[in-house]
Amino acid sequence: MSRVTPDQARALLKGLPFRTVLHHGSMEVEIYAPQGRDDQQPHTRDELYFVMSGTGHFDNNGAVTPFAPGDVLFVRAHAPHRFTDFTDDFATWVVFYGPEGGEPA
């Protein structure tokens, strides 16, 4: 599969907070839609979030910023991060890429 719509991705969740929807080489695309609380831990690769729906705040290594649909958020490998105070309709694409440990600065 080389194309996934937001509706198709949401249908794949089936009650889970995330699901991989595309994968090629080091690139992995997931849909992430936590309910009530974001319990994720730091990841071993760099990642991008493309906010699909909902609003809230994003804590990226202690820097907290608001987010809304259309925003793009970058997180370096191993950085603590999480979404907080998000609305019930929150969903985001997550793109993991590059080598374990992240890209060089």
C-alpha cells in the first residue's frame, strides 16, 4: 500500500492508540490517537508528527507549545515528549525515520 487516507487509518486502529500504516526502509508511518492520556516513552529514532485533528499542548523535552490541525512537530531520538490537554478527536500521523539513535545534528 502506498496511500492511506485519514479515515482508512482511523479504521485500522480498532481501539488501539496507534497502528503502523506504511513502511519502507527506515521510514515508518503510524496513526496515533491516544484516548485520555498519552503514555508514550522516548523513541530510538527521530520522528515527525503531522497533526490530523484535535488541539492541545505538546511537551517536547520540557518545551510546551499548543498544537492544532496542520501543525508539524519534530522530536529528536531519545527526547522525552508527550501530548497533553488534548481534545477527544485528537489524531496525528507519526513518521519515524533514519538510523537508531537519530540523525547527526
